[in-house]
Amino acid sequence: MKNSSVIPIIQNLMQTQNLAVLGTSNGNTPHCSIVNFSATDDLHSIVFATYRNTQKYTNLKKNRRVSLLVDNRSNQESDLHRAVAVTVFGNARELALDEKAPFLLHHLIKHPSMVEFTDSPNCALILVEVEKYYVVQRFKVVTELYPNSYSAPNF
């Protein structure tokens, strides 16, 4: 499958799914968390919010490398052949106050119930700069996409 042919598949998954499994590491120990996420339309960036007193935040400060798993499984036997799973690889960083607004707005449009959470002074908005998408379809069709190899509108 051509790399560019998976762009609509990834975009659809990023728009329709609300939760991802975030993988972080402190160097020695992997840690997985469920996070609400939003992705920019160009697929170059993914955003999620977390409190600064969490294990994931502590890990991100020590090691910026992260992965996220987004999928559309329904926990049925048919998922083996119908589900699509996307693993995202990238580097995460906390957004600075002066760059936060457009990403936060985009995130809250997708997750309006997160307003109180993101308003907390203990909340950090994390930007994942995507290096690669790894797409698995029908259990065995695997495609890699590097978002920097194409361009599209940001939001």
C-alpha cells in the first residue's frame, strides 16, 4: 500500500477516536496511560493535557520520546480483520504559554468537557511532534507514514 493512501485512514481515526494509549519511559521502566488527544489536520502534531504531578509528566521531563496507540477496535472477534491501529512515534514537550492558545482551542473543540481540567494551574498541554505513523490494517497490512514527507493545512 502506498504511504500517501493511508493519510485519509489516519485522519479519520484521529478525528473519530477520543482516547489514545500513551507510552512513556523514564529510561528504564515503560509506562502506559490513557489520554484524551487531538491531532492537527496535517498530522504533524498531537496534543494532550496532563497534570504535572503524574508519572507520565515526570517521564516526559526525563525522556521526550513517546508513542501513542490509537485504534478503532470494538472488542469483538471481527476486530482481528477489521480494526485499524495506528502507532505514533515522536517527541513530546510542554507547550509554552505564548504558543499554547491555538492548540488548546483545537483540543477543546474536540474535547469540550476538558475545559475545567485544562484551566487548572497544574495542567500542562503537551505537544507531540510526530516523526512517524505505523498503520496496521486487517491484522497484517502494515504501512509507515512520515508526516514531514508531505504538507497539508495545519489545523
